[in-house]
Amino acid sequence: MPKGYCFLCGRYGDLERHHIFGGSNRSKSEKYKLVVNLCGDSCHRNGPNAAHRNPETRKMLRQYGQKLWMEMTGGTVEDFIREFGRNYLL
């Protein structure tokens, strides 16, 4: 596990990679480097605000990922929808 600062809480320690867009879009998260490092237990998997448990956290990360993708590629919302299947900025 790499050491560093958690994207969500800022705590320093052992981190896990979280793919912002999972499932069928996981490989696209890798391709575009749409991943964040999170504390394994509290921010990634098990805490009340963990990315895999809390819909609001998941939404915030996906909005961040969409904005980042649009900035990196110069793409529009429509381009993002074509690539990832939906708009998370609503």
C-alpha cells in the first residue's frame, strides 16, 4: 500500500486506490487516471462517509471526476455522456 494523504479526509497513512467510475467504466477510470487515494477503512470501504457506502460521497467524487475529465480532454458534457454513459453534474 502506498503512503500519502487521503483525498477525502487529508489524513496521512496507508492508502488504497479508488476508481471514481467503477463497474463497466473501471477501465476508463484507469485510462484517464480518474482515481483517488483513500484511507482504506474509514474513507474507502467502511466509514459512514466511505466512497463505497455513502451516496453523497460517491456523487461528489463522480462530479469531481467528470469535471476533471472535461478539463483534461476539453470535452463537453455530451462528450462525457458518450464516453461514460451519463452526466453526474446534475
